[in-house]
Amino acid sequence: MRAVDLRQDCAACEYVNVSGADGAYTATSDDPQIRFRPVSPLEPGWYHCAFEISGNSVVTPQIVIDTGKGFLATYRVSLKSERWRNRFSADFYLPEPANELCLYPADGAGKFEIGRLRIKRRNRAETLLFFASHALQILWRDPMRLVRRFRQYWHYLRRPHFVGVRTPSRLSPGGGSYPDWVKRYDYQPERDRKRLETQIKALERRPVISVLMPVYNPPADLLDAAIRSVEEQVYPEWELCIADDASSDPEISRRLEAWAEHDPRIKVVRREINGHISAATNSAFVVATGDWIALLDHDDVLRENALGEVAVEIGRHPDAEIVYSDEDKLGSDGLRYEPYFKPDYSRELLRSQNYFNHLTVHRAENIRRVGGWRVGFEGSQDYDLNLRIAEIVAPAKIRHIPKVLYHWRAVEGSTAMAGGEKNYAYLAGQRALEDHVTRTGLPAKVEPAPGVPFYRLKLSVPEPRPLVSLIIPTRDHAKLLSGCIESILTKTTYDAYEILIVDNGSVEPETHRYFEELRADPKIRVISYDKPFNYAAINNFAAAQANGAILGLVNNDIEVISPDWLTEMVSWAVQPDIGCVGAKLYYADDTIQHAGVILGIGGVAGHSHKYFPREEPGYFGRLKILQNVSAVTAACLIVRKEVYEAVGGLDEEHLAVAFNDVDFCLAVQKLGFANVFTPYAEMYHLESISRGHEDNSEKQARFFEESLYMQKKWQRLLARDPFYSPNLSREHEDFSLRS
């Protein structure tokens, strides 16, 4: 197929929020669109798209492809900047014919110019060459990982799930290019230092930040680099409190004395007996005079903007109690890698892993209040401190700075090099979490999280066990429903439940025969909803007739995998400060369908880690550990009935089909409840088989209206999901880097 020049070979072009012609345009709002309708549909296959565009609001141009279902986020292609100025390109796979394309040329209002815009379908030879080039890129980054996963990679290319083709983050750690991200978004002294200095000067009060550094026989050059990183801070109001924990290397003492003479803000305490890191940190804390305490390992490095960014954040939020930042690792070759872009405060994630880690800054008074660092928790002494202080401060006063402010040096024997290097640290963290459970009165046991070096809180269920009403809407598809019901009845270990099957106009005799069979089971009720399909209204109708104190919204295409799924979900749902609880769902091919909902992806929301293999740990273990999320899917959602009623159930007026579960979860969160995703409740989800796709103009119009309603109602949250980093992609669901 020849290349299509979209500006010339189209039957029609439609401009939305765009004015101008002949290549020069003005975007009149934050949502400019140019829609192209080719003379003949684009056939399925692999394509290469390239075009030139320039303008003051051009950041990440995108093309959304309509294959007859409307402009859905599933068919979104982000175009990447090439090394030639103003040139963008993308490779993508088209699984079915495309009738129309929509170009999103800019990220906001402003002027832009478009040159040639061409889409070319690759022939067989070009496709094979593309495969080879794509594989070589991965091979160059991580050869052994590609070798181990070649079958999976080949499956990815032969049967691609995404339209946009990119290197999967599970094959190339970190997703996109971290060096490219650093150049584009990270703090650059020549570009950003003056801005930070201006912000610091504008502070009404500049708090003194005491940096504590316990030291024991580090390599002298790395010690110097660590101290130098503090001395070179843009923010001047600091002191560095160093406790030498009886280092046996005399060179360490000489260097520390020289640094103390060089800068009066550097204080050195010499311990006569080695007491290990907790005791040494407490010794450093004794001489600290600052209102805020930061921690720095003796071989790590602070960014020059680190303390300045912390001071500015404290200035914005003077009631803050804890401030933490993002971090990355620093290799022996001096190269940065493996950034951890963290969420805002997530209590359940902190109970699963010490994700605060570096850089964490505490108000000094809180450290005194809890008694400092506890001896006996070495290796996880900071995790223990974080848990104890988080227990006594309000969640809103725990602030996250989504910037890399700390380089965690990966040297042999460090936990930065490999989580398994220090098993004593893991065990100390487990003891710290067990103490936290005891102090807070949680009815829980601490267990190792499966497959990752983190933790699981396994809660108990109160006795007598509360009744759960499982609501399952359905319309025909008796075989599908049978698989769902049988899996619940035969595999579920939690016995206090009833099943409410809501029949929304089934007509097949087979379905009605199956209903008669089910009515013989005292656990099951079949009720009729004889109105047009409205998912929200159906569930609200059933919820009003439910006997259980807990409601379970379950799709008819769900099949149970883990027998304890309901026990696990109920154990969290009964906690007084928890709202919605969601499960880990797989497609039939054992890839992830749902692991929590991320706001803003594709315009409204997307599913975390979608299409990842079942056994993958996910982004920093997030597929294997319990965590807070903004929303979960109603394909399997557990919530207390009182919470459901408090928000008025699902919105049947504005969100009859799409996004009502996301809207519901956000309403629950707005009331002050936390929503939770648990990976320990596992099920298959065949996804919307009974309802079908958005395959006609009426459904497409409804989907568009519901999307628009969500964007207007939850604009702030959709722009910035607190449980997802702004440094990560809003185009893809794989935790890849923002491009």
C-alpha cells in the first residue's frame, strides 16, 4: 500500500478547536483536534507514521484511530520526537480497518504549524526489518532478559495488544529512556537553579534542615562525594551532623575533621564504641539543632536542589510533618538508572514496603516524641521510624515531592544493588511492621508478600462473619453465567454470602432453564429488572433488595481462581476507614486485566499494568502487594452497604454504562474512605462479553457523553491521580516513563 498523505488523500477533514489553514493553525482551547477521513479505510497491518509539526504548545502529538467504535483510548498512538527538529514518528499495529483518524497536535492553546503528515503500511519485508530493529534495541539494553523472554516477546509482536508499538517495560526496565526523561523533565542547574533561588528568597521563613549522616568505614572518595553533595546545596540553611561510628580506618577521621574545619555547618561526633546505624543516627540527632531532619547515607548523593525543594514544599504547607521525594540509583559508572516515581501518601503501600525511603525529611519534634531510632531494627530502622511517626500525624500532613532528589548509590553489598543482599534488613522490617500492627490494634498477621521482598498484612474477619450480597447482572449467555456461579459455589471458602442474579431481559430458553435450576439453591435469588440496560440502575435496584451488610458487585464473566478471594476482600472492606476493595483480574490468556484503576489515562481512566503476564511483579512490586488506589473496577468490587448508600449508589442518571464504578469510588474517597486494591483475590475476567462493544453511533455518543461528564466532574483528580506519579505515562497503562 502506498503512503497516505493525510492532508491530501482524505475525503474530508474536520477541525475541532482549531482555526487557520495551509499548514498554519491556532489551537483555540486545550483540546485541539484535526480529524481525517481517508478516501478508503486503512487496512489491518503494521504502519509507520511520520510528520513535522512545530509550535509553542507542541509536546506529545497523538493520533487516535477510529475502527468503527469511535475514538477510544485503546487506539491511541503517541508520536515520539526524532533527532531532527520538529519531526515526530510512531510505529503501530492496526488490528482492524480504520475509517477515521484524529490528530491531537498540541497540548494546549497556541499557534502551531503542520508539515507533511504521512502514514505508510509496511510490506512483509519492511515488517520483518522493523521486528529485527525493535528486538536489537531491547537486546542492546538487556540481552539476557530478552533471551529469557523471547517467546513472550515474539507473542507480543505476533499478537500485539496495543495499537502503539513500544518496547514493553517488563523487557526494558523503566519503560522508556530514562536519560531522555532526565534531559526533558529533571532538574537542570543551568535552566532551573535561578527559579529555585527565587522561590527560596520568597520564603517567609527558611527552616534549618539538619542532615544526619551515620558513618562507618565508607570508601573515602564516596564519603567526600556525599558530604560535597550537601555543601553544594542551593538552599543555604542546613547543617550536616555526622556521627562516626568508631570507624577503624584512620583516614575517615582525618577527612571528617578536615570537612568540619572547612565549613562550620558540618558537625562531627566521634563514637568510641561501634553501636551500628540506629545508635549512630541517634548520636548525630543529639547535636542537631534544625526543626527538620533529613537522612543521608555515607555513600549516597543529594541533588543540589534537594533541600531547597523541601524548604519550598514546607513553605507551601507549613503544617507538614513528613516530606519525602522520588529517588533513583547511581551505578559505579556514574550513570543514573531505575528511578522510583512514587505515589502520594498511601498508607497501605507503606504497610507493604518502605516506599518513603529516600529522601525522607521529618519534623524533629516528632522524632523526639517517638524516641528516635530503635536499636534492634538495624537495616530497617528508618522504616520503623516512618511507621511510628505516620501513626501519630494526619495523612494530609505527609507531603510528597514528585522529583528525584536523592541518588541511592549501588555498591556491592548495598540494598540498592540487590534487595536480597541484606536479609537481616528484611527481617527487621517485618518486626517493625509487626510492632506497628500491635500498636494500632489491627487484627492482622504480617507475612512475606509472594514473589517480592515486601510484606503482606493478612487481616482476620470478625465473627460472626458478615453476610455478603454478591450482585451479578446478566442477560442470556447462560454458559458464561454458569461458569461464574459454579466457580463461586465450588471454590469460595467464605460461606456467609448470598447471590443476587439480576436478569435484565434474558430471552433464551437455555438461560431461563438455568435460572430455574439456580432457584433451588437457598443461597441464590434471581430477580428481574425489566428496563433498558443501565448497569448503574441494575446494581442500585439489587442493592436495595440485598440482605447483606456488605455488597459485592460482580460481573457475569468472572471466574474465581483463589478460594480465599472473598475472605481477603471482606477482611479489608469491614475496616471502618476503608471504602471500596478491588481484586486482581486476568484475561483468559493469564495477562492482567485489572490491578487497580489509574485516573487520567486515556482521558478518564485506565487499568494498572494491563496486559502484563500473570507472574510479573509489576512496577516496584506493585502487582504483588496491597496498596491504596483511587478506584477499582466494579467487575469485582466489595464495599459495605452503609458506604454504598452514603454516596447514593452508582450514578444511574449520568453514567448508565461507562465509568460509574470510577465515579462511585471517587465519591467514596471524597467522603474520607480509602480504596484498596488487593492482589490476593484473583479471578479471571472475560470482560463485557454479554454487553458487547461500543459498536453503533448511539453507544458511541453515550460513551462520549459519559466521558465528558467524568472529565467535568472530576477534573482535578483526573489531571493528577494521587496514587500515580505525574512522571509516568498518561498514554499507557504499563508504568512507563512520561514521554
